[in-house]
Amino acid sequence: MKIIDKKQLAPAIVKFLVEAPLIAKKAQPGHFIILRYQENGERIPLTIADFDREKGTITLVCQGIGKSTEEINQLPIGASFLDLLGPLGQPYPIKKLGTVVCVAGGLGVAPLYPKAKALHEAGNKVISLIGAQRKEMLIMTEEMAAVSAELQFSTDDGSFGYHGFITDPLRAVLTREKVDEVVAVGPVPMMASAVKVAKEFQVPVVVSLNALMVDGTGMCGGCRVTVGGETKFCCVDGPTFDGAAVDFKELMMRQRYYRDQEQEAVHCCKSCKLEEVGK
Ligand code: FES
């Protein structure tokens, strides 16, 4: 579980190349792992953003948005994670469909990339649309370009590509040509919007949900989502689901549950650091 290489992709976003031969051997697009970096540490679910079976490595992309993820991103090359559990979840089924539009927002590019790559290798025409808050937050653009027949960008502040949400270019592509499937990965409101647009054009849409997870094996119920009126667990039934059937309203509500505790944990840690500096 050693970190072989590490690269800062954007502010607070780090890519790790990790030695994990047993996971690499079985990994498929859509799979994820659960990572613990220290004893008593939080369990962090991260998508397998790439894998190399021959070299026995997997690629993980981590955004420092809380206490644990910020600490993980500080780990140096040569350090080891305490444990990695995986591959977990159901793989995204790769088929030759024709034209597939892959839409990602923010960190969603990391879980989208292995799907886009496999779709490309299966002979599909892949049109990729990537959105971010600003230019410096766009990640894995070269990797996405290598597997896409067409690649468009959007930024919220207009610093690169289309000025606005990525769902506008999605609407333009669906208006322009026949598309066989849309794959959308990113923040929940972005996926909900992409699903709405795909539904308008009656195009099947697949999403990868980033629900809160604890054990990752279907036992705690923390990652439950409602899909087609039925309760599903993201960790064992997903994280890939038929986007048209997902109850996004409920998912958004559940994602707000632990926000206060997380902010408290981060604040406590930073305050402690400030006190130490002041000594
Ligand atoms: S993370 Fe516990 S049931 Fe899915």
C-alpha cells in the first residue's frame, strides 16, 4: 500500500500512484476502495481512477475537503496507507453503444476517466464535457483528451472554455447529434441537472453516486439511496445507477447530515495548529 508517486493536480487535489497488486489485478471501471491511513482513522472511499495490472498499481485522486482527506494529501512519496479495502462496488458495464457523452464536474473526472477509457477501447465515440469552478480546478485533461473524439470545457467564472454550467454544452451536443448514452459524474446537483437534460432528449443516463459511506460492504446503511422507489446501497449495489431512477432530492438531503461535525473537526485541528505555532 506504498505511495509510489504523487502529483498535485489542482489546489487541494492530489493524485497518488499506489502499489496495490491484488486490487489492480481485479479492478474494473466503476470500482472503488476504502482507505485508512492511520489506526483509528476515518474510512475514506475513493474511486479507482486508473489501474495497471502489469505494474500492480492503482491511481487514486483525493480532494482535501475535510480533516482526514487534508491529512491524506500531506502524505509523502514512500509513505504507506494503513490499509486499502477493495475493489468494491459493481463495475460499470462496458458495451459498444455508439456515441456516449461523458460529463464530469470537478473531482468527478477521476471516476469518469476509467469509464471513458473503457468505452473508447470498446469502440464507442466518446464526447467528453468537463466542468469546474475555474481553470486551475480542471483535472486529468490530457488523460481525457487521449480517450475522447471531442473534449469541451466549461468554468463557472469563464476563465476557460464555456462560461457557465457543463449542462449547457451537454444540451448543445444532444441537440446536434444522436447520442446513445450519457454518463454523468460529479457533485449531486450537477448530476441531477445532467439527468434532467438527458431525460428531455430521452437518452439513457448513468450516474456514479458519491453517497456517504462507512463500512463499504452493505452493513451500516449509511450509503443508502432510493433508486426506482427501492432502497439501494451505493457501496454494494452501485455506485453506478440508472440516473433517471435516482431520488436526487433525498440524496442531497442525506449529504448534509454530517456537515457540522466535519467543520468542527477541521476547525478543531486548525485551531490546535495555530496554538502550537503561537507557543
Ligand atoms: S457504506 Fe455501509 S452500507 Fe454502504
